[in-house]
Amino acid sequence: MCRWAAYLGEAVFLEDILTAPCHSLIAQSHCAQEAKSPTNGDGFGLAWYGDRPEPGLYRDILPAWSDPNLTSLCRQIKSGLFLAHVRASTGGATSRMNCHPFISGRWSFMHNGQIGGFEKIRRALENSLSDAVFDQREGTTDSELFFLLMIDEGLAGDPQGAVSRATSRVLEASRRAGLEPALKLTAAFSDGQALHAVRYATDAHAPTLYTSTLRKGGGRCIVSEPFDREGGDWQAIPPSSFVTMTGDGISIRPFAPTAARLALAG
């Protein structure tokens, strides 16, 4: 499984989370402690927000620990809202288009988890997308497709509802294919204003999720696993939870699939 980290608050250098801490995201790319595999070397990516509504994006297929450009960028870029991801592929080629985060307009999205039996339901899910949303498909991953399902289900106006309905579309596609639905979904996404996250699984093993305040900058992080176990007041997010962070604080609400707005064909 992948590892990721996101931040919202006063602008800080990306290195304060991604490279400098003892168990930073870069360290987790080769020695993760709470993932199925300790190595997340199938590429990485950053999405950060600044003075423009759309995020900046940097992705590459190198392991995060071996790219000196990444270290340099993290030392120089300062942002009050960013998402970063190191990838351990569960399917799909190692290519830039398959590296997270994914972007659509002002929205950015990254995912740790997997759609079980994806190759057997991929075509049905892609065919269920509206033409305008399908045209945004660039890679081959289940993660990018889930993001597009969220957009199709009204992400711009109803973030939690869009994730709930996208989840239902995946589960229904699995049932129609004669599969036992199997989805692991720990994801973060943002429109440049609020930062959202979800932790959900169809079994009892939802990928981990934690949040804490950042001592430098006074903002808040949400991460796959803590990057500073000695100094942080880390709070584990319970399974089946939806998190929203804004400048006013954080809310954690129950999460469950709801009926999709757009039905699957056939």
C-alpha cells in the first residue's frame, strides 16, 4: 500500500513534513512501518496550492528517496495547502500518469488502497462515466478512476456525498460481476480551500489514517502514518470516517456508501 501526507494551515516549507522529520514521507518511501510493504518505490507526486486556484503538480516514476530534485523543491516551496504521495503499485504501469496526486481543475486527489477485482469491473466503471469526465482519464489506475467517479457524482458541490456515491458505484459493479465487493479507501483530496479525507474498507482492515497539529506553522496534518512519533499529538482516525479540515478547524463524521446518483449501465 502507498503512503501519503497532506497539510492545511499557515504556509510552511514542504520539507517540514516531507523530508526533514525522522520518519518523513520520504523515509516512509523505503521504510514504512504501518503498511503491508515497507517499500513505496513506484513513483511519487506533489500537489501544492499557491496564488492561483489550480494546484502545481510534480510527479515522477523514480523512487522518492532517489530524486534530488524532490529534495530541492521541498526546501524551496512554501505552501499553506499541499498533498504528497509515494506509490506502491497494486496495478497499473509505473508511469507519470499513474502517479498520485491526480488533478482536475482546482481539485487534487490521492489514494492509499485498492479496488478488489479491478480488472473485472474496470470497463463497466469507465463506461459509466459521463463523456466529459471520461475524457479526463489519462492513466490506468483504479485510484484515478475512483477520483473521476467522484467528479461524476458531484464532487464540486457535495464532497462527502460524492465519495459515498462513488463507493456505491464500485460496490455495485463488483456485485454485478459476481464478485464479493472489496474496497480499501484511505484518500485525501482538496479544492484549494478545504482538505478532505476518508477512511473506509469493506472489511475490518481500512488503511491507517492519523491527524495532528504541526508545531511549526500551527496548521494540521493528515497522514498515512505519523512522521514524528515522539513530538506529535497524533490522533488515529477511526474506520468509516470522513474528515474535513478548514481554517476554522477539523470535523470527523461517520462515512458509509449511499445510492449512486448515476446508475451503472446494463
